[in-house]
Amino acid sequence: MLASLLALNASCTAKARSAAAPGSVHREAALQDARQAALDGDFDESRRIYGELLGRNARDDEARAGLGRVHAWSGEYDRAEELHRDVLARHPSDDDVRAGLFNVLVWDHRWNDAERLLDEAPNQGTPGLLALRARLLHADGNVTKARTLIEKAERLAPNDADIRALRYRMYTRSARVTTRGLVFRNGSPALGQVDVSLSQSIHRLRLSFDTEQGGRPMSLSGDWAYGATYGGGAHLTFAPGLSFGAEAAFGAPANAVPVVRVRSQVTLPFRPWLSSSLAYTFRRFADAVETHGASPSIGLTLRGELRIDATYWLTHVRLRDREDEASSRWIHAVGVSVGRTVLPWLDVRGGYAHGAEAERLPAVFQLLDLVNDSFYVGVRMTPVGLFLH
């Protein structure tokens, strides 16, 4: 989500800002060809067209700004910054150029410079600048204030599609519904579960309520029982991409689900498009089984919309019998998930895990090292136009 917010205003269709005389039809067609080539990923062709335009007229700031965007999209941040600052020096009130430079600084992970760039704008109340400020606050974790600013920007520019889409993404409340399946290789029947999560953000703090409902395996013969967990969590964002969260859940009825589960997680950013996390989970079952597990994860965001996550689980399972004798083993599992923003208010995600997945299976199955496969499909919705706002 973070990367999609940061990329949203990187538009190829910036308004004309040339310091030269009005362009000819040929010039306008060339500009359109350069923009389309950039959108198609043909950066070399786009650079060539912009270069020809600047060769004809070195004062064509629209072509110069367009060339800066192409350099930014291809990861050449130094050159992109140079071109944007050159144009911005002559057009300090142009929010499109400022937005382009803002994107360059953010993609280069220079948050302080991005904030300073916004502070230097001569007019702080334009819809475009309010939207940029909202993006910065949202990335920094202050969701409530970001939402206030983007709503103000939309009131000033009610027909701006980019601002409207950005408001949809800056939700303070959301709901997630996930359908999960477990498939066993010992002949036990496949089982299904449903997870529901509701969240509310207050400034930098996100509170959540979570429940898991569904069938759980009880024996090797294929017996199963209904089990459910209910819990809550809190996650605090300290800086862009850096957060810490804790969750606790209780089983009721605790049939093959933990009597208590406690989980903590820290997320760390590498780049706006690359992040990592490390989680620790403790679970206690009614059958004298306890587990301690760690699960590192890495996430990659492509083109601001598609996110791929890979996770490894390492869990220690310990069983104590009536004679107070303990037996234990280490369990390994791996998983991958893919998510995509389908609509501004709707995300879809699916995943697959192989092994005795530490977060989902009863501990006794892990103790026996029974191999299973699990998969899930889920959606996250924001309350656009519904009963939540």
C-alpha cells in the first residue's frame, strides 16, 4: 500500500509549462508520443523524443519536466532531480513539477528533503500541495491527519480523479475477509476456515479486531471439530515503513485452536518498494502443548499495485505428558502470497504455504511432522460510501 500511495501522483499528463512560444501541432504530437512511450515502458524512445524537442528549443520546460519523469521512472534519481529543480526554479508555483520532484525524493527514500520541498512551496493551500502533504503524512503513519488534508483537497477540487482515488486509499477504517483451506497428504479431508478482521486507525495507531472460524483437524482418521478464536491488536507506525504491533487472541471453543495466542511483529523498510518484517508467536493449547515461533518475511511491490510476500516459519513445538515428560521438535514451513489493488477501495490477495504451517495447524500435527498444504484467498475493503466513512 505504501508504494502505491507514493506513486499515485506520478502522472505522465502534466499540464503545459513551457517557457517557449506556443508549440505547433507537431510539438504537441511529439509530447504525446513521448508520454505514451514512457507509459509503455519504452524509456529509451521517450528520452529520444524529449531530447529532440529540447534540441529544437532548449527552453521547452514541458519537455524538460517530461524527461525528468522518465529518468525518475528508470531509477536515475540524480538526473531526474536535476531536471525537476531546474524547471521548478522558473515555475515555483507549478504543483505538477513539485509533485514530480516529490516523487523522486520519496522513491530515493529522502523523506526529510521531500518535506522540505513541500514547505518551500509559495502557496500551501492548493489542492495539489494538500494532496502531497497528505501522502507524506500517511506514509509517516499519521493516517487521521492525512485523511483530513485529502478531504480538504477534494473539497477544493471535487472533479480531480487522482485526488479522489488518493482519498479512497487513505482510509481510517477497513474490513478484511479471508477464506482459507487446508489440504492434507495423509488422506484427511480438506478443511475450510474464514478469517474476519476490522480495523480503525487513530493518528499513528491502528487498532484491530480479529476472529477465525472453521473446521480444525482432530485426528489422523480424519475427525475434525469446529474451532474459533477472537482477539485484538494494536500497531504503531513510527516512520515510513517502520512499525511495531502486538496481538492477542483466545480460543472459544478451543477445539484444536490455541487457548491463547500472542504475537508481536516489527516491520522495517529498505526502500519504498521493498520491506521486511519479523514476527514472534507464542501459542498455548489445552492439551499441554506450547509453541514458540519466528517468521521473517520480505515484501516486494511492483508498479505501485502488485505486492509479493515470501515468509519462512520456524516453530518449536513442545508437548508435556502426564508424567511431566516433555518431547519437542522444530517445524519448518515456507509460504508466498500475492496481492493487488483492484479498485481504489478493494485489495485482493491470495497465498500458498507448504509444510506444517506454524500459524494455522494444531500443534499436535506439527509435533508429528505431518506435511500439509494450505492456501487462502482474501479481500480487504474500505468503507467507501457505505456505513463507515
